[in-house]
Amino acid sequence: MSELARLADELAERLDALSRVVDIAAGRLPSEDLAAARRMLERAETRRRLAAEHTVVALAGSTGSGKSSLFNALSGVDLSAVGSRRPTTGAVHACVWDGVGETTRPLLDWLGVPEQHRVAHDTVLDTAPSPLSGLVLLDLPDHDSSERAHREEVARVVELADMLVWVMDPQKYADRVVHEDFLTPHARYGAVVVVVLNQVDRLDPADADACADDLRRILVERDGLDEPQVISTSATSGAGVDELRDLLVETVRDHRASERRLLADVQAICDRLGVHTAVAPENGGVSSESRDDLISSVSDSAGVETLSAAVRQLTRRRGIRYVDWPVTAIVRRARGESALRLPSGEDVGQVDPDALPAAAPVQLAQVDGALRRVSAAAAGELPLPWPEVTRDASRARADDLVDAVDRALADADLGVDRTPAWWHVVRVVQWLLLACLAGGVGLVVAGAFVAADLLRLGVVLAAAGLVLGLLLTSLSRLGVRRTARHRGEQVVAQLRERIAGTLREYAIEPVENELDAYAEIRRELAAARGA
């Protein structure tokens, strides 16, 4: 595979990765950053489609830098007006080697070159093959023009050109505007940026070399360019023009300027978006501690522990009603104590509460703090805007979350109307023991008048009925309390499980989706950078 084909394939892969980043980051990263990425992707798509065999080189410079004279010197003819009228001309001029035809016309339209400012090089010179064949040379308006439209035109075309040639003069080569507005933002474009120190014929050789060295220093230290290309020229004397032309010949012959420019664009956008994904995620998702905290907060808000306590109380009272000595139950009824009835109508014993309390409606304000803690812990040290993104994700369905939790708790089967089989057995045994006691008492009465043996048997039966009944009551009450405690624990576990399932759908998964998106953006950004 040729180097050009390899570069084209690499560019395609990195553009695809950046496109995926933009898709995933939509609605998450700042809109202005994503808009810049989309513009770059659209620009890349258009440039790769239009006249890929041509190389667009733009000459930019300030007023009086000799840019237009250099344009004329490179093209060999007076294609761009020079003099007092030139700074007032805000249109881009173009000289096209190989002519302005069907191939280059769409490219020039995209570049915004007016029809009257397009010149085909071979129509004004000769038709002999040129080493600059395939070059589109642009002469831009002066970037320091007092006309805002001129400055905007420069900024627009600078974003489109494959290669940028910044023309400076010895008097204004340190001009802050050109460095801050153009060269510093293009620090990573060193492969397709050339800086020309023009008009060196006005200086003696030593001063010209000193100016060139100082310009290199500024480009490195102030603008951040790595090994900047600086060429000293004079459009008047012709010094350095051949060196610049040779560089353009090499660039055109290489056919890789547009790919290198677009790769630098991709890298610049990756750096811009990478600020928002600079920190490697520490958490694999929402931690178990955060989940438990959220579940506990919602459980407390819904009164799960209160409901569990009520279930334990009702279970104990129902159990005592079943397993207690029947005489005790008869005495309680004789006192006229009220009995709680379940919705089914079953008498569950002498209890005071009006009914089993329902789970309290969950209030969003009561769980909002827990939602914020979950999102904050999940985001950890992630850069902006991710703490806000995860927070919004945790609360995006907060109203639905409250309703879903309320429904989940309302539909829960608390099991208060289920009666263990052993309660029935104890009830039957208690009545049998009561019958034994009553029979023993009857035998005692009869034995007092009939026979001593009956008296002794009656005493044994009555004592057995009484003692065993009371003993069974004591043991059964211990069993009832254990059953009540177990049911209370089951209620808590069941309701927390229901709450956990609801929270997982409405709060946890949305947060983890954002964390997954963060990790995916980091991976795709790495691919877009060529890692």
C-alpha cells in the first residue's frame, strides 16, 4: 500500500471514530464543541469529495506585507492587484494550474472564490506541463483590514485551505493579532503551515537572519509550533521565491497536504472534546454503597420499617389468638375488647390499631438528596460536564420513579393473612387440653360422690390439661414471636427488593448509561487520535 493510500485510510478511520464520538456525545457535551466537530466533519467530507487531486494553498498576511506581490511572483503574472487598492479588496483571488474546469469549479465554489477572480494559469502563460500542476493558489484579503467582512473572509478560508502560507514583513512579524488569532490556534498544523518573512531586501543579511531567528523563537515559544517552517523572501528581488516555489512543488507532487490538514483538524477537535473526558473513570458504575444508600433513603421515606413493625405486631396478635389458652381468649372477649379485621373480614384478634398502615407515599424531596449523592459518587472526579450529566440522568425520571415506587409497595403481598399450619395444630391441641381440663374437673366432682379412683383420675386429667395448656401457650408464644420477627424481616427484604428494582430502572441504569457513554467516548476519541 502506498503512503498516500495508507494516509487516506487512516484519515477515513479517524473521521469515522470522530463521527461516532459526536453521535454518542450529543446532548451530553457542550453544544458549541459538538457544533465545531460537526462542521469539521462536514468540511472533511466535502474536501475529500472535491478535486482530491488538487492542493489548495492560501497566502495570508497583513496589510503591507507584500503578500499579493508574492502571489504574483509565484504565479508568474500580475493576477492580483498590488497597491493602494488591494487592502480594500475583500474577495479571494485564485490561480489554478491545469485550468478552471469541471473538476476545479466545484472546489472553487466551495472555497468562495468569485468567478471574476479565478484565473487558469495555462490560459495566460503556456500549456506546457508545470511542476505545479494541481495547485490552487489563493490570495486572501488582509487579516488586519479595518473591514470586519475581510477578517471574517480570511478566517473562513483559513479553515478550508490544505496548506497555509503566512506572509509577514520585518516591521510586523511579531504582531499580536496574527499570532493569537491564527498561528497559535494552528500550533499542531506544523506540517501544513509555512511562515514567510517577506521584504528581506529592506534589511542587510545579518538583520534579515536575526529577524528570521526571532520569528522562529516566537513561533515556538508563543505559538507552540514544533519546528516551524520559516522562509525568508523578497517578492521584489526574487530572493527566497524559488525556495518557496520548490516547497509548493514538493507539496503538490506529494498529494498529501489535504489529508495532513484534515488529520490535524481531527486532532484539534479531539483535543477540544478531550478536555471533557480527560480523566479515566475510577468506578465501574454505581457502587453498592451508593445503591444501598439510595434504597435506604427511599425505604425510610416510604416507612418500610414502620410497616414491618406493624406486620410483626399483627402477626404476634394473630398468632396469640390462635395458640393462646382458650380461657384467656374467652376472658378477653368477655371484657369486650375490639378486634381488628383485615380487608378479608377475618378476625385477627384483640388489637388496637385501626388497620395495617399502608406504605407512605414517597416524596421526591425526601429522596432527592440520595439521588444527588448517587450521581456525585458515580461521577467521581470526572471533568465537566459529567457531574451535571449524571445528576440530570439520576433525576430525569424522578416523577415516574416516585409513582413506580408507590405502585410497587402498594402491590406487595405482606403475608399478614397467611396462617402457619402449626398455629391450627396448636389451636386444636389447646381445645383438646381444655376439654381434658374440663373432663378432669367433672371427674373430680363425680369422684367426690362416687369413687376415690375417679377423683384421683379427675385431678390428674385436670392438672394435665391446665399445666400442658399453659406450657403449650408459653412455648407457642415464643414460636409466634419468632414467626412475627421473621415476617417483619421478610417484609423489609421484599419491599427493599421491590424498591431496588424500581430504582435500578429509573435511577441507577440512567446514571450507568452515562458512565458507559463516557467510557465509549474516551475509546472513540482514542481511535480518532490514531491511538
